[in-house]
Amino acid sequence: EMCIRDSDYIGQGLPILLENGSKTLQILQRFVEDEEERRGYILTKTPYMAKSDLYKISGHWQHYKNSMFIIGDEDKEEEAFALRPMTCPFQFQLYLNKPKSYRDLPLRYNETSTLFRNESSGEMHGLIRIRQFTLSEGHIACTPAQLDEEFKGCVDLAKFMLSKLGLHDDVSYRFSKWDENNKEKYIGDPKSWEMVQTRMKAILDDLELNYEEVDGDAAFYGPKLDIQIKNVHGKEDTLITVQIDFQLAERFGMTYTDETGNKKHPFILHRTSV
């Protein structure tokens, strides 16, 4: 009664929401956007696609291209585009719109975004692993001194949403780290990775989360907390994530002026909530 999951004419992993599903999505979107506004977030609306240039700066073109829907051929055409698999490089453009001071931070952006990922047919199931989906995505730019509290705020928001949806007792927590033996998967130097992972572990311990540490599942730009849930097949899926990004701000030229007048790169937190 919620959706037509797969249509022979539209394609696998592209569900059509029926009346009940559409109303559920509307209620969830209104609820989460109101809650995030209450927590100091700025609502954005960004494009569904961008030129390959944007993804090359972020590193997604080099590290995530196989999971993206590409429009055009760079070898044959002047421009190639891709449907967005996430909103982070788009929201970074908003940050870059005006110079920032430490007084402007933390800066919290949120968007109930429709995203597109080229999942293989064998990986798709239910309404969690599909090719077009909607989630509440957010990015926070903050100073090093603000990082701990902003990360804890992201976890608090995730727990709040899980509790409201009756899922709080059904999830587990995973600290996803880089694999130092497979450096090609990631950007950045080993010393910075170890420093940030040590700090993230301290935050998780302070939150008293019961988490599992997993090597090799970090994002290519930083470690993350994955909130996992088991699907009907008994396999774990990632439902919500909070990631510490210590690299993309530099790649995009995102800076703020600190108390001493020097230019610094902010930390970026990537997070979802529902």
C-alpha cells in the first residue's frame, strides 16, 4: 500500500510512491526539516546534477564514479554531467558564497535531498538499497574547538529521529575506519588519519556508545560512525551516518578567519538523520 517497488517500464530500484507512501514522505520531510531548523540548521535546495568538474574537486569522480549515473562522455563531448550521489559538494558552494569568520561557525546546512546511486541489481532490496532515494542530509562547518560538541549534536539528532520512528532499539553502531594497508582508497596522509580517528574514538567513548570498530569502511575523506540496522534478510544496512571530513574543505578552498586573523580550513561533518 506504500509503493510500486519495481516497474518493468521504469526500472529496478526506482520505486513509485502510492498515496500512503507519498503522504508518509511528506509528513517525514516536514517533521525532520522543522526539527533541524529548531537545531540551528539552514535549509538548502541544490541541483540534482553537476558537471564532472565539481566531482573531480571533491574526489568523487576518482573514488566514487562507478556508483554514479553519468550523463555524457568526456572523451567525446565538451562537458559531462552526473546525477548527484550526495549533496556535500553542492552545499560547499554555499559556504564559498561569502567570506567566513570564526564568528560565523558552526554553520549547519540541511537538505531533504533526492539522491541517485548506480547500485548493482544484486545489491538492491526493499526501500533501503535502491537507485533513487530521499534522505535528510546535512553538513556542518566548524572549528577544531567545536568539533566534539557538533559531532555529539549529530548523534543526538540521529537518536531523536530513531526514537520517534520506533527504531532506537533495533540499531547497532559501527566505527568505520580507514585501512592503512589500502591507501589507494583514500585521500590524505596516514598521520592525519590516525589523529582524526583517535579524536573520533574519544568522542564515541565519551558518548558511551557500544560500537564495533571496522577497518576499511571509512569514507575516502574521513572516518565515520555508521548506525546499522538488519534488513528482512538478516543483513546489515547503514541507516544513518556521521562522518568527520578533515580534507575536502582544503580541496574546495573553504576557509574562515580565526581570532588571530589567520585563514584556517574548517572541519566538515557529513551527517544524515532519517
